[in-house]
Amino acid sequence: MDKIKMPEFDIEQVDKFISDVASLYPKHNVNINNVNDFALMFEEKRNCARCKGLAYCKNNNVGFCLSCNDKDEFSFEACRYKKEDDKKRNSLIKTLYLPDEVLEAKLENFDVKGSDSREKIYKHIVEYGQDKDFEKGLYLYGSFAVGKTYSLAVIANELAKKGIESLLIYFPDLVLDLKSALGSSRFEELINMIKDIDVLMLDDLGSENMTPWLRDEILGPVINYRMMAKKPLYISSNLNPKDLQNHFSIDDTKPSNLKAERILSRMTSLAVSLNMNDSKSYKR
């Protein structure tokens, strides 16, 4: 059967159309209110039967096919290619101390209207991967509830679509985990993970209790390693760069200030600073 579409005016043609579609689904109540849905379902299932992969999908919603239950209720179901792609993509996103919901953050839900910072984030995501040498991440800062964490999650999901592995970490909880894991294999595992992952994302940096040990033995060496290895870094923080440097200083001594300045300098070599305070009205 060729592509089927309800005639617009001729009542006899409409009746015949309904009858033809009903013959395809004898166990369902096909009527004028739902016949177009049944016709679309027929076409999409036929497309799926011939499909060779997501890149060849001809359905209205790529990777999905309209389906109907025994109560004549319609819904969209992911095809096997879509499920395989999601599984592969999610395996490229690792999270620590954050809810699984971050994996559902999508670029199509990322509102950029009226926000210069969000437009820049969107542009960064779309263009990421074009520079084959080295690409910086982003240092997103601003007040509470401007969408910093959600932005990182969107970036992680979009990088996964490009085959890039990332690790998104809630930094204050990482600090607690590292302290409790001192002297164990878990400690080495965590350190190696944040050093070696393709793209590291530190969420809420600056809200932890900064100590000389954390600064000099953990954060400094990790940032230095990633800088030397040219591995991108993404950061979210409530603190602007100057305040973050003061946070790293701990005290106001010259050696401490120099260490703080050095860490921030290396961070900015890995990530472009972006003030998100123009995003206060956004939920995502």
C-alpha cells in the first residue's frame, strides 16, 4: 500500500479511507477520530521494517514509532536502534553523587532566549569537536538556580552523542569521599578517574571546605595533570574567578596566595569563564 492520507472533502472517499485502514487493524475500533493515527502507525511501522539505522530513519520522530495498545491509546516507542544508541551514549556519561535525572538533560530543552550566556553555551556545544588540537571547556559561575548544573548535564549528553566520554561530579561530595578513602584503593581509583577521563566536569566548586591538603595534594595536581595532557575541564561555581581564587588562598599569606593564583591560572587555561547571572529566570 502506498502512503495513506485521509481525503479532505469527499465523504465517500473518507468512508473508503476509514474502511481501508480498519481492514489493516481488525481488532481495533478505527473511526474518523483516530484513523489518521492508525494510518500514520502503519506507515511508520513499515518504515521501521525497512530501516537500516537511525541515520536512515524516515519517521516524524527519529528513532520512535507510533504504537497502539488494546485500548486504542497511542504512544511513541523507541526502536531497537534508538535503544542501542541511548545505551551506548549513556555509557559515555559517568556521574558521581548526582541523580540519574541529569542523564535526561537535552539540548532541545535548553532555553537560550534572552540570555547571552546561554547562547554562548549553546554555540559552544554545537561547535565542540571542530578544533582537532585542543578545545577549552567552560567555567560557569553565577548565583543559585541559574541552571549551571543543568548546563553541564546538557553538555555531557551532547558530548556523548559525539562519542566523547565525560565525568560529571558534585565536587563537595567528592571531597568527602576522598577523605574517607585515604589509604585505600578507592582513593587511587578516584584520583585516577578524575585525572584520566576525557572531559572532567566539577559541579559546585567553591562550596566545599577548602584546606591546604585539598588544594595542594588533590586539586592542584589534578588540574596540572589535565593541563599538561590537554584534557578539557568544565566547572560550575557560585563564585566568580576572583572570589574562587580567594577561596583557594585559605589565608592571606604570600605562599598561599601564589598557590591559589597558580591553580586559577591553570584552570583558565582549560576553561573559558562565563557569567550565567543573566539566566535567573530559567528553570533549565
